[in-house]
Amino acid sequence: MIVEPKIKGFICTTAHPKGCEKNIENNIKYLSDNPKINLPDVKNVLVIGAAAGYGLASAMTATFALDANVIAIIFEKNAQKDRNRTATAGMYNLAAYQKEANKRNLYLKTIIGDAFANQTKEKVCDLIKSDLKKIDMIVYSIGAPNRIDPETGEKYMSVIKPIGKEYKSKGIDLTYYKMNEVTVQPATDEEVKNTVHVMGGEDLKLWVDILEKNSLLRDNAIVLSYSYIGPKVTHDIYLNGSIGEAKNHIKQTADNLNREYKVKSYISVNKAVVTQSSSAIPVLPLYISILFKVMKEKNLHENCVQQMYRLFKKIADGHDLTDKDGFIRIDDLEMRDDVQQEVAERWEKVTDDNLRELADLDGYRNDFINLFGFGLEGVNYSEDVEIEVDEKSLGIIDLINS
């Protein structure tokens, strides 16, 4: 099948297997070309939500920069040849990652399953018992639209909305890459509560509980979750909105885990990057486009893998690891005063007439299509490609279709 991008706004319904593979190879090259990170106590890593973004970058950093054994959990779909549907990008990403790990005889087990489900947690516990005995680090990186409570069966839906008042801002129409005005009505109390159920710390706590119950966590194991703070222009829709409430809950959960168990639970605040999730948040595509232009001009720009490499190095160093609020700040370059001042000045001046001058629209669009394996150098997009992932030959464990 010849695969072409089918994009509308922040949704792409196709993914290119060779392009995704090239993307993974580029990131592995970066990790392989840099010095190994010395974290001797971290040999066995569980990454919950490893299909893309910071979760995938964390898993690959653990494999190729730490030489750690990794169990990666994804919730992705294989191709449907009879309907000419490609697999999801996350499926191709993990297939390429698994292939490269297998080549090097490195331990990587990919599990396709719902991370919120008891079945997945039990399968992971069985795998740890048989293969690794103990986990030294958990990375929790899930950005899900919904969650089914494993005990009650109730389905919760997350929303990206402000709290208490209507939100208005300038933004970008991602279909035409033109300026537009964004208006979002405030979330109801029920929507906020449901967003916390999905994106907060409930599921993280269940993961730590079941691992502890089965004596599968090493004492002082690291528990990492990710968050975002950003500048004032994004606060009403993110930090002070429904997602922000969920992030507050996951921070409270992390703090409680430190008191309840012998773990070192941290929240890392990361830089804004192009993901399918961030593209869906009003205001962020415009902000990110301007931010990227400024950071590239100052030679400060980093992608997900570069961020996670620096995060793991910071953890290994251990010096001044957290700020006064207990966060690890890997967004320090984004939030530098000179960067934010320049971004703020451009934000005030930006119009359709000067959008491409003040913002990195080409960079944003390229990063977005790269997520789905398109726009990569060295890939022949006119050739016929196999769209189905051979899960069995790669050793991928598919709980959904098993």
C-alpha cells in the first residue's frame, strides 16, 4: 500500500511505517552518539504510556542511554488491511523500537493493552516476576481522552476547558495555518471531576499499589510523572483549567506516594513540544510555533528525546534536582527570562501578515507530520509498503487481541 497523510486539523488518520521507523532510528542515533548515563540503581524500567512523546522518549532513553531492561505499555492498533487502514503511529514506533532493541540483544517487552485495566496490571506483574524480579523506575506518561474505572466500570471523559469563566485567545487554524480566535466555554464541575479521574493520579496510585502488593518495587525506586506549567498566556486553558486540576492531583498523588511507600516519586515539568495532545489544546499551537522560532534562534531547542536524555542526566547527577515546590524543571530553557520576553513581544505583535516571520510554522507543521512518519528525509513515500506489524516475530504481547 502507498501511504499518504490524511490530515484535518490536529488529527491524522494515517501513519507511515517506514517514516515512523526512520524517526525512531534518528532518535536512537542521538542517544547512541551521546555518553551513557550513569544511573547504576536503575536496571529495570516500566514505562506506562510509551507509544509517543515523552513516554516513548523515556523508554528509548532507558534502553539506549542507561542500558536498562524496559517493559513498555502501549494502547495502539495494528493495520486493517481489508479496510486499507494503516496501523497507528504508536504501533509503528514501538515496532521499530522493538526491532532495534532485538538487533542489539537488549531486553524490551512491549505490551499492547489498556493501562487502566486490571488485566494489564496483572500481566505486567507476571512478566516482572518471571523476567526482572524488581522494578527500579516507573515512568507514567498517559494522555488519554477517557478512562474506564477498573472496579466500577464507569467511563470518564477528559476535557480541555477553562474553569469558572469563558476563555478567549488568538490561535492558529491548523487546517489552513492561519490566525483565528479561540473561544472555549468553562468546564462544568462534573467535567472537571471526570478529567481528574482520567488524567490525575488515580491510576498511577493503582499501579504502585499492585507492584508493592506483589513486592515488585525496589526500595527507593524512582516514580516519574510528567506535567507542564508554561507561561501566563497558556494558564487559563491549561494550568488553571480542567487539565491543570488533573495535574494538581497527580502532584498530590506523587507526594503521597513518597509518604506511603519507600519510593522517590517526582513530577518533571517538561518543555512544550508538538504532540497530538498539545495540538488539541487551544492557544498552544500558536505559542509553540513562536516559542520554537525563538528557541531555535537562540540554539536552545530540544525535541522529546533530547529533553528526556537531559532529565535522566539530571536525575543521575542528583544536585538541586527539584525546585522549592518539589518539581524537576526540564522546562528551564523554555522559561528563561530572555526567551519568554521575546515570545511575549512576538505574541502581542503577531498577525496573519507577519505570522511566518515571527513564528516557526514550517517547523511546527513538520514536527506534526513527523509524529505520523511523514516528512522524514531518506524515506521514499512513493513506494509500496507493508502496513501490518508482525507482532509475533517482534515478540510484542497483544492483550487486546489475545
